[in-house]
Amino acid sequence: MAAIDEQITTNGSSSPTEPPRVGVDIRSLIPKLGLREYWYPALLDKEVSAKKGAYLKLLGDDLFAFRGKSGNVVITSNACPHRGAMLDHGNCLFPGFVTCFYHGYTFDEHGECVAVLGEGPDSPMVGRVKAKIYPTVTLKGVVFVWMGNGEPIDPVHGIPEDFFDPDVMVMSWINHWESNWRPTMENIDAHYAMIHKNAVRVLMRPFPNFGRGGRPYQIVQPHRMKQPGMDDNRSSSRVRDTNTDPQEYFPGLDAKWPHHNYRRYWTWMFSWADRRRARMNYPLTEEWGAGHHLPGIFRQNYGCKLFTRWIMPVTETRTRLWYFHATRPGNALGRLYERVHFTLIGNWLANKNFSEQDSKGSVYAYHNTREHLSPWDVHTLMWRKFILSSPELRAARAAAEGEQPPVEAARR
Ligand code: FES
Ligand SMILES: [Fe+2]
């Protein structure tokens, strides 16, 4: 293991002025179907009816969700353990159980075969066959599933704290990108002033600043990387200067970019919102503060709300993105306002219009060509290395090289 880890640590420079050093290309060491020993958001509780259940695919696994006797959503493999028929083509003929359409093997929420309708009440297979059950927990209407082979970790260390706080309201939107999951998190870099320059909410502010070199992140928790100096309780939004001309001269072009500064005609109208946001607090713990979290979570503290994008590999070429919008309304009227605002405009502004622009960098790009990285790409390198530092990948590398895995490697 030492050999590979050594090469990994040479792949990147933390200096803001020097381009990162290129050692080995570590992209290929990251699993195409993501990390497994983690909780992931699977589907919304309301998507699972009592009679039919729902098919879903996560991390390459074909899964089936149905409602168990307890009323909770249960997730099992979609392959019937008898002879592999697809459970989503069957029905829940009895409340709390799923029955395979082929020979009638019927399973309860623990995966036990409790009846075989095709063979009759005396079937010898009852109690002898078990369907694989993936552990689940339902929080604020979202069903989370443990995709690991090991024992699930305590959900409070695998699912953001917003889902456990009764004062926090969480709304969500789901989308899919036709690309692998790996590039979807690699976008703390110089893309903002290009890809997002004409998002509606970016148009309300002066043209985005040009970069002056990326800053290395800090690993502050087993699953969290954050910007150095970031306050976990405050908005990371900055008040933008509406007076300075954003145009800069590029000598190689003998021209200025951006081409013009028309935004000065309207940005002054919105600068009060910048100032207001910068004063607001949204307290978070160090474990669940803003930044990047394994297995594929990005969080941004806007002071008035918390943005979370959680990436879920579906197949090697398809990724599901959950957008969670968390706020702390003080009363019922506040909750109503948040719901109406999110439904009518907030979700569109923040997610559909702005955040979805990032999909271009994943979908319309080759991810196997040689890279020439700049200091701005230091975050991307750090994130890749952070993924590789996950205990399950360290253990896999140790096993491949015939070494004992680190003691804690099987967990977290
Ligand atoms: S394959 Fe499912 S009952 Fe036979
Ligand atoms: Fe972006």
C-alpha cells in the first residue's frame, strides 16, 4: 500500500502559485460506482405505495423498495432469491409483504420468506430462503439506505444533521446527469466565472472575480474537507463590490474580458441582498459544516439557508443528484413561506438554473484524456486524494498488496 499512497501524495501541490505536480493519474483508482460503506439518499418515502413498491438502481445495484408491516420503506435486492425474477414486476398482495410474480415467494420486511403461494401452505421453502435487505432509515420524508457490506454506521455520522433537527425544514429536488459520478464533485475551481456567469442569480451581481489561485482545503473530519478559515456558523457569501470595473486586459488576446460591464446598470439594485445575507447566521457543527463530505456531498452555507448537493452513482454513466434546501423557519407561517418560495422560485434559481449549469463540465467533457492542471485545480486533486483516503479504499489497496488493513479501515 505504501507504494501507491506515496505516489498519491506526490500528485498535487498546496502552493497557490506553483502548478500541482503530476505524479500518477489517480482518477482511475477511484471506483466508477462510488464508495459503498456509506449512507445514501435512496428515494422519497411518498414514492413507495403500499400495493406496488418501486424499482430503483443505486451504485449499480438493482433494488426494490416496498412498505413493510411497520409502515417503513424497506429496500431489498430486486432479484428474487428463488430464481431471480424481478420483484418490481410483482405486487404487494398482502400489506407489508412483497410477492414475486413468478412462483409466489413472499417476503416480509426482514427478508424472510413467509409463504410460497405457488407451492401451497406446506412449501418446505418457508423460513429457508432470505432476501437481502439493505438497512434503511426515513428522515423528513427521505429514505436513506446503507449500501455497505459491513454493519451500518450510526446514521448521525452518515447523514447530515439537518435531517435530525426538528427545527430544520428540508425540501428537495432530484435530477440526473448522464455522466460518471467522479467528475461531478470536481468543481471548486475557475469554472464559476465561465459556466455560471449568466445564471440569473449571478447576473444580479457584478461579473464574477477572476481567480488568483486555488486554496488548499483542510480535512477536519473523517468525512469532511473545508476551506481554511471558514466559519461553520456564518454565510460564506461575500459582499461584492459594485463600483469596480470587472473588465481586465488579457495581453495574449490584446483585449478585455468581459466584453462589457452592462451589469453596473442593475447590480446596485440587488446589493442590499448581498449585505443582508452576509450578516445572517446558520449554525452548523464541525462535523456537518459547509464544504465537501464523503461519499459525495457538497454543502454551502448561505446564512439564510443551507444548500446540499448529494451525488449518488446510479450506473457508470449515470448519476443522480439530490438537492437539499434546509432552512430554519421560526413558525408555521415561516414554513409556509419557505415552501411557497422554494416551489415558485427558490428551487429554480438555486438548483435548476444555477447549479445545473455544472452538469456541462461533467457531461460535455472527456474524463480520460491527459490533464494539465493549474494552481486553481488544487481542490480537485485534494478531493480525489480524500476519496482515496476513505477506509474502504485504503483497505482494498492493502488487501491488493497483501498487507493488513489499518485497524479502523473496515468502518466509516
Ligand atoms: S423466481 Fe421468484 S418466486 Fe420463483
Ligand atoms: Fe458550479
